[in-house]
Amino acid sequence: MSSKTLIKQGAEAKLYSATFHGRPCIVKERFKKSYRHPSLDQSLTNQRIKSEVRALLRSRMNGVRTPTVYFVDLETSQICMEEIRDSVTVRDYIMSVQKSQSLEDSIVQLKPLGRKIGETLAVLHQNNIVHGDLTTSNMLLQSDPMNLNLVMIDFGLSHFENLAEDKGVDLYVLERAILSTHPNSDEFFSEILDSYTQSNPGSADVIAKLDEVRMRGRKRTMVG
Amino acid sequence: MVIAIGFEGSANKLGIGIIKDGEVLSNPRHTYITPPGQGFLPRDTAKHHQKHALDILRKALDEAKVTPSDIDVVCYTKGPGMGAPLVSTALVARTVAQLWRKPIIGFLNPYQPSDIEMGRLITGADNPTVLYVSGGNTQVIAYSQRRYRIFGETIDIAVGNCLDRFARVLKLSNDPSPGYNIEQLAKNGKKFLELPYTVKGMDVSFSGLLSYIEEKAPELVEKGEYTPEDLCFSLQETVFAMLIEITERAMAHCGSQEVLIVGGVGCNKRLQEMMGKMAEERGAKLYATDERFCIDNGAMIAQAGWEMYKSGQTTPLKDTFCTQR
Ligand SMILES: Nc1ncnc2c1ncn2[C@@H]1O[C@H](COP(=O)(O)OP(=O)(O)O)[C@@H](O)[C@H]1O
Ligand SMILES: [Mg+2]
């Protein structure tokens, strides 16, 4: 692997761009967190690298586009993977659409993307892949965003689980992330849920759980 | 120069604080303590507040070395919280306001998102990510799209509730609070027990961890594998790591470089230390968490009221009601 240059520092990882056998790649390195107990830190980091690699592969085998994993090094806590070139995050794309046009127009333009996201999540969930950190920063659109080449990334918090509860929480996490990040995004999220429901025959239980988790938030007692 | 007095009684603590231009003159409080292993009921809590209101008021005035005539404005919490204790406390605030002929300001807990703007005013933080942790709340709140929004929260029980319930398993005293006693024991813990760690995006869940440790703790202690100190230590390390992680994720997500901890659990020194380290590693700033920013005290309410009073807002007496939500 060639020398690497830092491109991004997220919450738990540094992302570098490098090349792997002549191909551009991304190195995701989870760094030590000095605030947490060393054995907890080590165990979480290893767990997350393993979850991420497994889910990247498993999603891809089930037809959801993810970066190809080139190699993994648990010693240095690194994953080397395909760089999704010429891509933007869904987050940046939504923001640019909303900036460049009226509210009504942007709602219309974002509809197909909402459908695509819903279908993709349905595939993941039907294969019992729970992402664990669904946000618009963890979805990329490659080349022309209008082509809807959606690539899912950042599976460190993922797990395999057939429980409606876990899938419901997955959607809940996405709902909160979308509503808190993007103004006027209610319809966009409804579109995601609609297409999720249409593409996933087992969605009724999941949606019921989603409603339940939403309610829990409101019922918590106020005792200081 | 403005002097404000604040009354806080939305939960099991009754606090009365006096603030003079941002400086805490006094901030006594009294906690309603139930026997080990018991929670508190609204009615008994209200009785506690009624019983202690006058003593604490006297103490607040004496410690601050002020007389009622020095006070410019009376402030109290309208809610949210437990109905009966809120009403008892509001009654005291309303009575003294009329007795002393002072304006009154009633408002919702300043760290509720609708009013959280106040928190920013108080601390001078420009764009903080706020971790709000108390017996009833666990939220990560950050500034986005020109207002405060909840980015993450617990999807089941609150962190304070989790600590309290574990304290009951170990039969720790409720005096001064279960969380405080866990913190003290944890200082002598050495052996780390790995516990379920559940973070989902910017949300956390504690119920799995709690039922795991509730089930295992008695046996582990009995067999001598772990001491109660070790278990308190492991619980704190795990639960706080989860809270710091979601706070950090929210900061990364919003590009925020300031962080503030508020709420009762925010007084925990280990939590503050962990947050400080996280902030330092990100080149961010942790805002001082002193008693003015803990939710359950009168000084916090007085401080928030002081800000409102300076901007010319008071509450007409007919609007000085309470709300549980
Ligand atoms: N394979 C990739 N190709 C291109 N960009 C990537 C790739 N992986 C990550 N990124 C970029 O880096 C950012 C952070 O990566 P991510 O895996 O989400 O880490 P974190 O856990 O820190 O959020 C992403 O939002 C995206 O912009
Ligand atoms: Mg990410």
C-alpha cells in the first residue's frame, strides 16, 4: 500500500486515501479512545471492524452496492476498501438540491431518491442486515446523482438479526437523523417508508415496532 | 445590578438559589430521600417540598446575605416534572412574589429543547452540543437549522434511572443519591467486567445492560469474583462510554466544537473527565459544568430568570401555572 493522505476524521475513524496495487482505495482506521477503559476500547474496536467487514460483504452478496473490501488489519485497526470515486454523500446531495430550488421542486426531485433508499433498506432487512447507524452521511451516490447509484457504507454498528424490534429501531435512527439534519424532510422520510413497506413483505411488524419506539420517547417519566 | 431568586421542585429535590449578575450567592437544596430500594411517589414528594420550603428559603436568604427587598425578580419552574411537587413549589414562589411585591417569571425547564436557547445564553457557549443526563432524561441536543434539536436519546430507560436501579440491586443508600454512592464505590473498583454495550446511531439503550447486571451481580459478588466496587466501576465505565460516544458522533455530525453536560448525572466527576478527554482529542472545548448548570437546583432557575428579566420579560400572575409535560 502506498503512502496515505488524511481525507476525513469522523467520530471514531480517520479516513485516508491511498492506493492498493495501483487502485485508489480508502483506508478506514479506528483510533484509540483514551476516554474509555482500554479493554472496552479494544473489544469495541475489534467488534466493529468485524461487523463492518462482514456486513459490507453480506450486503454486496445480496445485491446492495457497498465498497469492496481489499484487506483488514486488526493489529492497526484498519480496513482498506474500494474508493467510491466521483461520489457525494446523500446528505450533501439533499442540501445542494434544497439550496438550488424551491421547497416544492426539491420535494419532487428528491422523491426517487427516497424510493431508492426505501428499496435498499428493504433488501438489507430482508436479509437480516441491521445497519445500526443509518444517516444520510452513510449513503453515497456515485457519478450523476440522478442515476441513483446508491452505495451504503459505515457498517461498524451493524449486526445480523431477524428481530422486528431491531429493524424498527434501525428505521427510527434514520428518521431522527433525517428530520434533525434536513429541514422540511418529512415527506422525504415518508417516501422512504412507503417504498420500504412496498418492497418488504415482512414490513408490517417492523413498522409496528417503529411506532412503538416512537411512543416510548414520549412516555418516559420525568423524575430527576 | 439584578438579584434573582429561583425555585426548583420539579422532581425529588427542592432547591432555592439566589443569583446576582451571574454570580451564585446561595443555592441550598434538600432532597427527598426514600429508604434503600424504594422509588418516590409524587404525593410524598410534594409533602416533602411543603415541609422544607420555608427553611430552605431562610437559608437561601441568609447565605446570600440579602433581604427580600433586595430581590428584583422571583423565578420558578413551570415544568415539566411531577405535578404535585411542581405545584407546591410554584405556590411558594407565587406567595413570596405577592408578599414582597416582586415580578414573577415562570418557565419551562431551560434545558428542554424548546427553551434550550437559554442554556446557550447562560454559558456563553456559541454552538454547543449538549448532553442532558438526569434521572428521567438522556438526550444529546445540538444546534442545527437555527434551533436546538434532539440528535440522540435513550430508546428505553434514562441513564439516571439505570444507575438508580442498579444501586437498588446492591442495596446502596439513597442518601444523598444512589448515583452519588455508585460514583464513590466506583473509585475503588479495579476489575473490569465486560457488559452489554448498546449504541444505535446516536441513540443508546440501557435496558439490556441493566437486566444483565441485575441478574449477574448478586452471584458475582457472592462468589467473590467481583466486588460491588468493581461492578459500580464497570457499570459507570460502560454506560458513560456509551454517552460520550453518542455525544461525539453528534459533534462530528454537526461540526460542533463545544460541548456542555447538564442534568443531575452531569455532576459525576468521572463522566466529566471522560467528556473532557474526548473533547481534547477532537480539539473541542468542554464547558465548565458547575452547579449552575445542573438541572435540579434553584440557582439554575434564577440564572435563567435573570436573563429573561434583563430582556424585559415577566409572567403575568394569571399565567403562573404548571405543566407536567
Ligand atoms: N469507500 C469510500 N469511498 C468514498 N468515500 C468514502 C468511503 N468510505 C467513507 N467515505 C467518506 O468518508 C466519510 C466517513 O466515513 P464512514 O465510514 O462513514 O466513517 P465514520 O464512522 O467516521 O462516520 C463518509 O461519510 C464518506 O464521505
Ligand atoms: Mg459515517
